[in-house]
Amino acid sequence: MAGLMKLACLVLACMIVAGPITSNAALSCGTVSGYVAPCIGYLAQGAPALPRACCSGVTSLNNLARTTPDRQQACRCLVGAANAFPTLNAARAAGLPKACGVNIPYKISKTTNCNSVK
């Protein structure tokens, strides 16, 4: 539990730093992290099952990111969060949208070029 709290604090710190970078987007990293927070245990701590709340959040986030700037901002927030998690399971992160039945125009990874997202 303490590890999860440290992880959440680290994500929040990354969001505060990255938030002002793309002011044209309506989505903030705080919003993005709120939607994907239920996924942390699955992505970083090896929880055996994908929580329903995680997929609900991923779906809601996808529905909010309708414009190119919003999709790019969501991507940047996810990449920043991925880079902040030393225990991130890269395969689970990359497969998360498909596992939730959501189609996003980029791969969730530490190396995604969010500027190419349309």
C-alpha cells in the first residue's frame, strides 16, 4: 500500500511538471491520471486481473480525447506516467487499450512520439 501511494505521488508530480507544456489541449494530466489510476495495480504491480474500473476509465478518457491536441496531451501524460513507473509492465501498458476494447491511435509506451498522434 505504501508503494502504491509513492507511485501515485510520483505520477502527480510528473503531471504538475508536464501540465503547462501543452496549454492548447483541454485535457490536463490530472484528468488523464484520474481516469487511469484504477489501472496502476495491474500495470505496475502485477495484479492478475484487469480491473473493470480501469477499462471504464480508459474508455472515458478515449471518449474525452476527441481533438488532435487532446489526443496528443493524453499521450504525453501517459508517456510521462509510464516513464515515472520503474515497475511498469510494458507489455500490459501497450496492450491495455485492446484489453479494454478501446482503439487509440498510439501505443502506450515510454517511447511513443506523441507529436505524431493525429
